Amino acid sequence: MITRRSILAALSAVAILSAGGVAHAQDKVYIPLISKGFQHQFWQAVKAGADKAATEFKVEVTFEGPDNETQVDKQIDMLSAALAKSPQAIGFAALDTQAATPLLKQAQDAKIPVIAFDSGVDSDIPLTTATTDNVAAAALAADKMAELIGGKGKVALVVHDQTSRTGIDRRDGFVNRMKEKHPDIEIVDIQYGGGDQLQSTEIAKAILAANSDLKGFFGANEGSAIGVVNAVRETGAKGVTVIGYDSGAAQKQAIKDGVMAGAITQNPVGIGYETVKAAVMAIKGEELPKTIDTGFFWYDKTNMDSPEISAVLYD
Amino acid sequence: MTMIVQSEVKKRTSSGVHQKLLAFASLIIMLVFFSLASSNFLQTSNIIGILQATSVNGVLAVGVTLVIITGGIDLSVGTLMTFTAVIAGVVLTYLGMPLLFGIVAAIGAGAFCGFISGTLVARMKVPPFIATLGMMLILKGTSLVISGTKPIYFNNTPGFSQISTGSLIGQVFPFLPIPNGVLILFVVATVVAFILNRTALGRYTFALGSNEEAARLSGVDTDFWKICVYSLSGGICGVAGLIIASRLNSAQPALGLGYELDAIAAVVIGGTSLAGGRGSILGTIIGAFIMSVLLNGLRIMSVAQEWQTIVTGLIIILAVYADMVRRQRT
């Protein structure tokens, strides 16, 4: 009886697996991309860019990333499984470079070219890095903020986290520019919401409650920015200039509605596309520049429908 | 009364054998399936990758198995693991003390936090779910505070990365470069299985889960033993903290949230009842391997990530359902 049921259970397991399974084409050039995230719209846009390049260059691309940017060990497991498939090249956005170093060395020894993307890999193993200059991008946000609030007043930040490279760069890029160029602007609070919309909303509401004279609010990634927008909407706060980061349908709508003044956008589709393109070039043995700047843009109500900007915004 | 408790334990452990067989059969079938599906699956480097991916979750799952057998739950194991890793980082990197102190401090800190959880649950009667949920958050925050919200690297302690990534087995048998982290998992599992099946602490662990009131009435100091179980589980989390920190060569202070659910899933797949009083370490180890083999196999087959998550969820439900059906009939 036990045996019959075990067989039954096992068979159903196999059935489920085969249903979800996809045969792996061995003859095509295979390039796995291990990213820092997956379900977030930003990463899906990177994936879309990678898929676009995959079709164009006729290569097979897979895209994986951990649930959130703290799961360093899970990312290492993904990289390990990707290497086991003996790919021709690999795209990687490290959560922690040191933790990944043994596996990257393994890739180097196996002569698998590594292309870094987004926040990149802090080592000399990757041939190139396709990335946004986050410090410069956040500094642009600070300049725009200063311009919009007239060069003085209280400003607060909601940032996604205080340990990741992008979190640190965007926070410091914004804060340092304020200190250097706009001394009359006071940064009253910096809080971290994990990029979670709800958590960021609560944080932003608390900051608004504590600072009734707040002039400006910067949300350092999509989730943080939407949190700030929600908080301004829910509390009905007046006279707060909100600046966001990245895009997504909710943020675009907030800019159209006038709740958000504008935002910085990276070029996620370009990041994914350039990563795969660089990988293909590396396989062919072509020269690559040290970094591939995929660019960033300021967008607001006036230019968001222009072809140049709308091409890099995602829903 | 003690005899009743003992015979009850015997009955319960023997009924667990079938569940282990079932789980083990599923594991074997999975291995065969993935080997056939992709030639990349059954190569040494990938098998080692699977073993390494299991070591942390496996050790955590062994620790939480003990607590679950008492009828409790421990939601703090993931962040406790991180906390002990940060403690090791403070002792080794910030204070520059020798390796042994770091190891003792991590395990000691784990046991101490387990002691606090145990005291909250046993003496202050806070429900385990709430007590350990609170501990989970306290430890997450404390890790961030102590570390200054930055990863602590172990570059000044050269031997540290060997704890998990070195291979003692590989030194003896060069064709079997099994990482030490995996060796530690099996040592921890063996020791805990011994404690559970051969010592007073083990007997009382089952007794607490099957009928705490009966155990108390028969003169067992249930509060004391419960605190012991939580402390032991905490110490085991300290071992997991050392393995993960060694593997990443750093203590990552923000990591750990969500890892408790992976550990609990491994325990449940392995046939341990969330109601308490029934369970085994062997089952938990098999459960942990089922989870990591499944995930690795799906990745090797290039299954899209959203589908990987769905399949993992289905397998967890299927495993527990199969166990329930079996138990209703016997």
C-alpha cells in the first residue's frame, strides 16, 4: 500500500516537472544572466532588453535573480547552477562581489567570459560592465529638487536599502550634491523601506507627520518613490515636491497627475540589451570598453511622451 | 507514566519510517528524472553545488525540527543565523581575536538567543509564534545596528573561509571534494539524531509535543526541558551562521528574513508534524535535499523562474498531502 502511494506521489511529481520543463537546446550559444532581482518591473525591463538582444543575435538567454537584494547566498546558488550548464558567456550583477569571487574565478578558469551589469562586479574578472552611473543620476535629482523648491528648505529621502550598492550610491549622490551645491537645503531624514511600496508609504507618512514644513521628498527607487507618492496622496500634504527614480505605470501616472514633479530614469532595457550584446562580442573575441554607460535621463510631464524618453520608460 | 511516554515515543518513531521511505523515494525519483532531463545535472561540480546549497538550510532545518517536535515553532532561525554570523564578524574582524573565539561566540550567541526565546515561551507563556516573531525582528535590527548596516568581511582571518568551503574529505579522498559545510551538516544531523533518540532531552522533546500536560503531571520539569530545546536549536543556528558567513566570506547583516520558511518547509516535507510529538532528523535532511535538488534541477533545465516557484509550492503541498493520506489510513 505504501509502495503504491509512493509511486503515485512520485508520478505526479514527475508529471508536474515535465509540464514545467523546457528542453535545453544545446546547439545554440547559451548565455545565462544572473541578476539582483526578478519580479520587480525594473528587472523585467532588463530581461526584456536581454530577450530582445537574444532574438537579434540568435542566442539563448535565461534570466534569474533572487527575491530580494539581501539574498546573497541564493544568488550564489543560481550562479553555481548556471556555470554547471557550461555556458559560452555569463552576465552577472553581483549582490556581493567577494562572496561570488570563487565562482567567478571558476568561470575565468573555464574561459567563460563574464559581463557585469547594473551595479556590476567589483573585480577585474568581468570584461566590461553595462551600468548606470547612480551617483551622477542621484546628483541630477538633487539639482532638480533644488531648482524646484527654490534652493532652500527641508528635504527627506526614502531609500530602498542601506547595504546595497545602488542604495548607497543614490543616497550619497543626492546628499553630497545638496551639501556641496545647495547649502541652504536641509536633509531632515533618511529612512529605508526595502523598496517595498507599503512599507515605504508608512515611512513617508511618518516623515510627513514629523515635518509639516517639508518642501521636498526623494524616493530612491520605484518602490520607495511610489511609497512617497502614496503618503502625499493619503495625507493630502500640500507643497511637497516629490522626485522619484526609475519608472513603472504608477510612477508615470503620478507625474501625469502632478503629484510627482519628475523622476530619474535609467535605461534598463538598454542594460539588458548591452549585456547580451557584449557577451556575444566577447564570445567572438572582440574588444570591449571597460564600461558601457547605458545612460540616465530626467523626465517630467513635459518630455515623458517624447520618443527618446518613452523608449526607456517601462510600465 | 515514564513508561507510557516511552512507548508512545517508540510508536511514533516507527510510524515515521514509512514517511521517510516515501520522502526518500521522491528524492531518488527526482534525481533520476533530472539526470535524464539534462546531462549537466549529474556532474561533480553541480552535485557539489547542490550539497553546498543544502548545508545552510539543512542545519537550520535540523535546529527548527527540535522546536517543532515540542509543538512549538521558531520563526527567528533565519535572522538568528545572521545575528550569529555578525557576532563572529565582530569578534574576528573588529576585535581581531583568533578563529576559535569567533566560533565559540557565534554558537554561544545562538544558544543564548535560543535561551531567551525558550524562557519567553516556557516561563512567560508567550505563544511560540509570537515570541519567535518578536525575536526575528529584534535580531534583524540588532544585526544591522551592530554591523553598522555594512557587510563584515573576514579577510583578516584566513582560515575562516575553510569552515565551509575547504574540504577535509577531499584531502583524504581527492576524487570527493565535498565541502566542509556539508560535512558539518551531517555531523550536526548525526549528533542531534543521537540526542533525540538516545537521551533524556530527546525523550522529553517528544513528550512535550505529544502531551505536555501528561509529562508535567508525571513530574517532568517541562519548562526546563523546553528552554533546553530552544537553546540547543539556537546553538545550531549559530553553526548555520558560521557556515553561511564562511561561504560568503562575510556576514551579510540584511540577509536571513524568509530563510525560516525554507527551513520549516524542509522539516514538514520530511514528515515532522507541525502539531508536535512526531518527527525525525533523517526526514528533515531528506526534506532539505528535496528542496535544493528540485530548485537546482529546474535551473539546470532552464525552467523560467516564475515556474520554479510554482513547482516548488506544488511539491511542498503534495509531500504533506501524501503524508496525511498515509497517516489517515494507518
